[in-house]
Amino acid sequence: MEINLRVKWQDVRLRIPPGLADHEYVPLNPVILKHIWVPDLYIDHSEGSYTPSVLTDIASVWIYGDATVDYSGNMFVRVSCRMNYTWFPRDHQICNIRIESYAYTLDHNVYSWVPPGLEVSDGIPSEQFLVRFEKTEPYTRVQDVYGTYPALAFRLHLTRRLSYMLLQVYLPSGLLVVVSFVSLVVPPEAIPGRMTLCITTILTMCSLLGAAMQSTPQVSYTRAIDVWLLSCLTFVSVVLFEFGLIIKMMEMGKKEEATKKQHKVKNVSQVRPFHNPGPPPPEDTGGGYFVRAQWVDRVALVLLPILFLVFNFAYWWWFLAGSQNAMPDLAKNSPL
């Protein structure tokens, strides 16, 4: 976060230049902070901060005639925040940011917002999140065994935008499943072409799955996007397994046909010359397995697209309704 922090405190021990009215001030170099008392405030769970500079640090120190010190500085702060990615990529994160005193309890100093208090810049740009800020209670006190310490706090709400993941992950993976269904209309006899289409589709799906896993948060629980990607991979894999079953049934049909032909030739060789066998029986082409293979292929061509359509309705209803219920009602919390 980029923060313009302004802190005021009064220290009657300062020696104010004579003749300086209470509302008048003397601008000083921020280096003077090393030689006077300053509040020991810090930002909880902060991983670091720095103040940008050109010729000097972007900061100012004013000392008023009533011994009030007014510090103002521009800084960039990195704060860690516990996240929950159950509904990723439509998750809503709440980061509690607290400015606390480390050593001084409420017996020594008190923190309060100086009007207008917390101000937020209009139109904070973020391509990935919708950013909102929310005020908390004026006083947030942190207590431990040594006493109660003053603190001020506010909340940062981050609602992830769904459009990026829709275009980069959901749409390509859904189209790959549809492309895998195209292989079902290819005749089973065209084994090289149909097998190439199935293998290419499943390899592309695995590559997309690996890229999505690497570019999204790594957690130990199942996220909403994991359910979608693994389901799409399952549909593509079922198409490949179905074709493997078709090939196996066709091979069994050919073996059955060859066995029956050999048996027929053997029977014909044993027929006596004076015996009238009658009309020849219809030729059996091992139709049992071939008919079953065609039936399985036709059923898969109808059943798999219907199942994928039903899965889409169920998934998007569960995903949109669940992620919406997980979001807090910001209208009740007076967001900034």
C-alpha cells in the first residue's frame, strides 16, 4: 500500500522559539525526529516499509507554538494478510490493518483519528481486485499480560475480478472438452486420426491444468477452480477411455469372426458328398461385439455432452451462489 501517514502529538518538553503563536509552526528537516521523542507506532503484520526520496525523503516535520509536532510522510508498506481461497477465483479477502503502540500502554498515550481520519484515494487502480476500505471502531485496544495498548485499525476488502480467469482458464478448458467430444463422431475404424485427436486434447488439457496450478495460489485444500479443472480433465479422459473400450471390442469381434470362419471351414470339410446341406446359413461377421461397439459409441456421443451440460449448470449455480454468500454485506458496514 502507498500511504500518506500524518501523525500529530504534543510534547511540552520541547523548547519552542519565543514569540511563536499556538497556530504558527516552524518547518524542520525530518532528521530532527532522531533527536526528539516520537510515538513507537508500528503496523501489525508489516513485512517492511520504505519512504521514497528524490533529493530528500518525502516527509515533513512541523512544530507548532503549542508544542505540537506534526509529521507527514509518504511511504510504501507491505502487509501480510491471511487469505482464504476456497472460492477462488471469486474470492473475497478481508485484511485487518492495525496501527499499534509497541511499548506504551494506555496509561502513557492514547491513539485517536484526527479529522477527517482515514481518507482513501478515489479510483484505486487494480486489474485483479475490486478494492474497498472500511472503518472500524474508533478505538481498537490490544491487550496482553503487560497491559492494554492503544491501536487504530481499518479493514481492506479485496474482491477478485472473475473476467481474467474466465478468459484464461474457464473458456479454454471448456472448449477443450467440447473438442474432445468431436472425436466421438470420427468412425472407430479411423484409429490413428481419432487416437491422435484424443491424445492431443488430453495433453493440452494437462498443460493448461499445470499452468493454472502454477499461476494460482498454492493451498492444501480444494478450491472452486480445482473442481472445474479436474472435472474437465475427467471428461477428456473418459472420451479416451471410451475409445480404448471401442478398440478392445472391435479386436474381440475380429477374433470371434476369425474363430467362426475356421470352425465353418472345418465343418464344411467334414460334410459327405451325397449330403445336401441345404441353403448356406447367413454369414456371421462376429456382429455381437461390433454391434455393441457401435452402440457404446452412439450412447457416448449423446450421453457425454449431456452430462457436461448438466455439470455446467450445477457447477455455475454452486460456484456463483456459494461465493456470493461468502461475501460480507458491505452496505451494513459503512464502507469508505
